[in-house]
Amino acid sequence: MAHRYLIGAALSKEKCVISGVDYSEDILATIDCLNALGAEIHTENDTVFINPENFMRTTESVLYCRESGSTLRFFIPLALCTEKEITLQGSTRLFQRPLDVYEKLCLDNGFKFRKSQDSVTVCGNLKSGQYKINGDISSQFITGLIFALSLHKEDSKVLFTTAIESKPYIDLTISVLS
């Protein structure tokens, strides 16, 4: 939930305070990526202060995901909304995990998607619209897409081509965005 709250706060366009945060390596990776994308984050004990005024107005070209699969899968679609070439780096083990959902999304939309042993580089202009995606995949892919599409004023639809297997996690994401 901390990943979702932190990203949701950055998307909110309002200063936010989140308390009770446990700073695991995965959460620190998400904080690093939010900072790299322009959010100003300050921590004090278990409390995170987020100023999203410049979120998504980045000059950074590298996001460090460490070993966090959640961070990687949540931030690829956000990187695709910057219209800049962004490289998401992490451990070799991280990039052994599947990313084919996003590779197909990029291929279908004419976006750059280049995966190496310890990174993936993307570039595109993910716009609002209708996106078809399997429901039997990790909810992290769906959450990442929902986060990115929430940046746009126009409505979007995510249509599932198979039954949804991780609906509770998707509901958590929607709840945070509400």
C-alpha cells in the first residue's frame, strides 16, 4: 500500500503527508523514482512529506528501481507519459521478471521499448484512450497503467480480455486515487 499511497500523493497535485511508512528497499526505490520524476519528498522518522508541484516535469533520464518489481512495473507507464527517453535500472534479477505486457503496449503504440540485462529504456507519449489487457496478469501492470492514465484530463478505459485474477489489488489502487 505504501507504494500506492506515495505514487497517489505525487499524482494528487496537492502537498500530502503519509505517516507510518516502513522504509524497505522497495519503498526507498519508489521514493527515489518519484524524486527523479520531479516530486519533492522529505522524510522524518516514519512520515513522508510529498510536494508534487513539479511531478512529471523531470530532466532526469534514469530511474533506479533497485530490486523492486512493484516500482519497475508502476513506473514504466509513468515514464511513457514524459515523452522523454527514460531508462529504468535495477538488479539483473529484477529484469528476469516478465515485462511482456508493457513490451506489447509499446509495440502496439509505436513506443520505444529496449530491454537489457539490468535495465529497460522506454520512450513514448501514452495518451488517454482505450487499452485492452489480460486480466490474468499481475495487478502491478494494471496498476501502473491506471496511474499513468490518471494523469490525463480525458477519460480512459482499461478493458480486460480475460477474467481478472487480482481484483482486490486493482481496487486498492482505485481507492488510493479516489
